[in-house]
Amino acid sequence: MGVEVTDGTIGLVGDDCGRYCPSFHQTVELLGRRWNGVILHALMARAERFGEIRAVIPGLSDRLLAERLRELEREGLLSRICPGTSGAPRYVLTAKGQALGPVIDAISSWAADWAQAAD
């Protein structure tokens, strides 16, 4: 599988999508959207409640966390489970979200080896 640039677009060559893969593009955009990757990483580390997720991600506002959680739920990557009137909702990864585990792990490994944190 190679990469090809055609008419200013880039996509995977040799996959099921043909010359340009809209599914790949959509997925990269979703994971690359600010905070989404780190939120998924936190959910994979078993943070389930809003406060738990917020506590492990410094600099993320409540408003933006709520917005991103709704977006990830719309995309089918997580489910919001409301226990009723007595408890706070939990956020759990769906099978689709859990399937991103190896991708998130690979990004994490790459970051540990190659990326440098901003000072």
C-alpha cells in the first residue's frame, strides 16, 4: 500500500477505497481533532466519569470535554450510561471505540520514542 497525491488530495493506494480513501480521511480528522485522541486514551485507561476524565487531562475545559464526549458518542466510539437519578453518568467505549486500542497504543509508543513535549 502506498500514498498518492492527486489533485491536491492524498489517500491510500491499494486499499479497498481505491485511489483516495474518504474513510481514512474521516478517521484521521476525527482522531486528530483537538482533545479526541487524549480523551480516547483516558477512556482506554478506564477513566469513566466526567470528573475522572477531566482530572487526567490538564487544560481541558468542562465545556470542551462535554462537546468532545458528545461528538465521540455520535460517532459510535463511546456510550453514555446513566445509572438513574442517583449517580453520575459513565462513559464507556463501544466495540468500535475499543477497536481503536491498537491505534492509540501505537501513537502512544511513537510519541514516547519520537515526540518531544512542548516546553
